[in-house]
Amino acid sequence: MRKMNKIAAVTLAAISATAFIGCGNEAAAPAFAFYQGDRVDAATGKMEFSTDLFYRNDKKNNGAADPYVLDNTTRDGYYYIFTTNGYFSTSRSKDLVTWEEVGPSLNAWSADSELLEIVWEDIWAPEVVYDPDTELYYMHFSASPRNSSTMDMLLMAAVSENPYGPYDVVNFLDPESCGEENVHVYDESYYNEPMAKYLFLNPEKHYEFSTTQTGKGRKYPGAIDPHAFVDDDGKKYLYYVDNIGLNFITVVEMENWLKPKWETAQLVTATRFWTVEDFKAYKENSTIPADGYVTYEALNNTINEGPVMTKHNGKYYLTFSINSYEKSDYAVAQAVADSPLGPFRKLREEENGLLLSSLAQGSNEVSGSGHHSFITANDQMYVIYHRHDDFVTAGSARNPAVDEIEWVTIEDINGKQIDVMYANGPTWNVQPLPFGEYQNIATEAAITGLEKDNAKYLFDELLSVCKTDTDFHVKYVNETILTKTTTIAFDFASPRKIRAVMLYESKFEDSVFKTATVYLDTADGKTYTMNLKLMDELYACNDYSGEIEYVQPGAAIFAEFAQTEVTRVRVTVPVEKDQSQVGISEIRILGLAEGK
């Protein structure tokens, strides 16, 4: 039997008498406990919710930055998250929400004094890839040796038989460590520092590529944020950041996870330029391209980092972070190409080029939503990213968060149809669990009470969360608009077992609804009524006028209850006398799959 937590199992005696109205068979009281999202946890001062249905991104799970999630579920049932925390912290989870630490994973700070001096600081952004051919896990990461201002932020590699480690750092002059075919060949009299042999990128070849492509270079070029990608044809690619003041993201095809094919290496982004071609034209004649700089990158920005590659419908999408990780405008942008090697074009603002940005969103709870990775669970894509522990102070204290990613078909700047990513976030408030037993089934019902063109926004799966409207948001992310109090009905073809109903708020403060009523028409002929209200912590009012001045992006009124078999769910949303309209971003009904 599924264990109910204390919220879902609260007794009827603790419920306000206004919560229920028995109808139909005139039941004396409903046969289930009910919670309307209006109770506050005494320890945290925050809204309570059932953890078997929902999660919230305010938890400092794993308390670290640069989250990379490895899907290892086909091998041991777990997702592994690797993060930066002064060392490498590794945790695992089966639901992407609750994590258990399985240890620091890098074997570099024990008996080997040479490695202790080399993997000393700037120990950043580990990513892990599994190779089924070798049955080994490969970690790529950056680190700096002790007391070395001219040899900092260098890429290294480590190998393990297990996802959680321990990972042994690879010595590229030792065939037993790296494999005979991967031994580096370079002028050892010039590259004679102890750390040279541990560099994942052959220093001689990396220097040649970096200076040729960017016009800048040093004996040991700086590089951070490696990311491995395997295409559908089995070809392997590694993306990384050339960190030489002004960031460039580079891609190289790999013979294996320890050996780049240097002849394939390409720059794929240049900071503040729409394309690498624009940068090269600027480098040659010092003139700014006709299209100018990328408008959503700050003018003093030097950052294009944290690359991640995603393939969708034959296109390649490179997502990456911009601006300083210590600032509130740290964000994720996206670019598109027809090949993993590029050329890539950064999407414009009207194409949702800025994928994840707490500053552009206008959030008062979230800051610095940046460095990220993606996971697909239950056919839903999620972004796992870091954000500042404190919205006001920002800085380097960060923690992982999870939000939904959707694909939206748009017309691009060339008049062609293209899919782009859209983030339902960043959010701070209660959201359905990624791996919850109960998933949204509202889309499976017949909807009445609204015109078709207005009703479709209730289940387009796009949360209206960005207060700073761009042409993209105006055109593609809409709300269902009500100009009078309206009842919307969701009729199911056969009885369905449900556990919760969520009504997502408008992002526009003057269109927020502070109350709603949910009716459950059950399979046995009863009707239960639940009067809901918007929790105080989700919005703020003017002290004098009482008008709502702010509502949290992604806020929702919700009700949860014991599993109930229904044939129909009705929702009444009022339009108050002082409102011209209200907006509903989405309605979700959390229930079991048909037949369960």
C-alpha cells in the first residue's frame, strides 16, 4: 500500500467546514482527506506540500554548483549528479529530487603528492560519460596546479569502472594509464612541467589550435567545462570552453574519450557575437558586424561557458551560460546548427534565444540560473541547473534545481519553421514530481466551458512565467483569458483515479485569481467541492492600495487528496469586480495512467 504522508492523511476534523459540500448521494463527509496548499510548516515557515506528489526548488540539495546529471538507470537504476564544491561531490537519485551522497569521486588527493600539487584549485564542472565498448566511465574536468597563474584552468581526464568512482586521473605519457593509442607526443623539453603529462588536451596541439583560431594563446591554453556528446551514428564529440579572457566554445570529434581528432576541431561560439563567422570578420577588419553584438549578452560579458549539446528533429542545439556566475544575470542561451560541428547561430530574443534567466523572468526568489544539463524522464525533458542560495547576495554559494523543458515550433528570422527550447522556469514554488506515480492527465479529457482557441492554452504545457515579454513570449506563450466568472469542465471517457488538481496563475499581477473552486464528480455519483485560495507567500500586495504588486513565476493554487475515482473535474475561477480579466496559465490534473 502506498504510504500517505502527514499532509495527505490529515483528518477531517482539522479541515475547515467550508472546504467541503456533500452533493449527489448526500454523503455526510467526503471519503478522503483534503489539503488546499494553505498550511505553513512551523520549522521552515514555508508552505507545506505532499512530497509523494510535489517538489520545490528551494531545497539546497547537494549544495553545490555546475550540476551534471548522468542517466545510469539502465545499468543500476540511478541518476548521478556531479557538482563543484571545492572538490567533486557525487550523489545519486531515482527521482531527480531526493539525493544521497555517494562520496567525492576523484582519486587525486591521497598518496600521490604530485597529483595533490596539480589538482589543487579551480576544480570545476566534472562531466561523466559511459562508454559501452570499454564498459568504463570517463570523467572530464578542469583544475589548476598550486601557485601557477600562467597554467591555470586546464582540462584533465579520469577513468573508473563505476559511476560513483573512485576516478583515477589519466597520465597521457603512461600507456598503462591512457592506452598506447592515446599517448601524447610533444616537445617534452618545452612542456616539461609535471602537470603537462596529465593534460587531457595535448598542450602542443591545443596551443596550435587556440592561437590559430582565436588570435590569442599561451603555452598552456586555459580550458574549462567539458561536455561529451554521442550522435545517433555513434560518433563521439567533446565540447569545451577556451578560457582566454574572452570565451570561445570549441568542439572536436573524438576517436575515443581520451583522444581528440584535432583536424576536426572547430570554434562554435564567440562571446558577444551571433556567429563565429561574425567574430572572424571582426578579427580581420575590426568592424562590428551589421547585426551588432548579441543583445542579451551584457556588453562587458566575457562568458560563453557550460556547453551542452542536444539533438532534436535532426537539428543540433548548443546551450551555454552567459554573464558572470556570481551575478543575477547569469543565464542559459541557445544556438542551433545542422551539424554537431556547426556552424552554430545564436538564436535571437524573438526566437527564445535566452532559454533560462531569472533576471529576464523577473523573479524575486531566484537568481543566477545558469550552468546546466538535461535529462528526460517519463517522456518529459528537464533542465538541471544551479542557482544562488541567496537571491539578494548572489555570489558563489549555489545549489541545483530542476524544471521542465518544452519544444515550441516557431518561425525563425529567415522565415523557416524551427523548434526551439522553452523552460517552464526557473521556479521556486510547488511543482509535480518528475517521477511521480501521478502524472498530468488533463490533456486526456474533453474540455467544455471555453472557446476552443482559448481553452488550448490550458494544456499546451507552456507555463507563463516570464514577466519581461519578448516577441517570442507574446506570440507563443499565452494564457487562457476569462472576462467573467467561468466554470471549466474536464470530462473523462472512463473513470480516472486522481490525487491533485493544480491551477497555474497568470504572470500579470492584475490578472491573478486569489481563489478558485474545484468540484470532483466521482464514479459512484458523489460530488465533492473544494474552495481554494492563493497562498500568501506566492504574492505580495501594496501596503496602501492592497493591489497585487508581484506574483511568483509559476505559482499555482492546488488541492491534493486521497486517490479518488472521478468521471469529471470542474473548476470555477472568479473574475472579481475590480478586475477586467484573469489569466490561467495551465490546469493540471494529477492522476494515474488509464487502466491503472
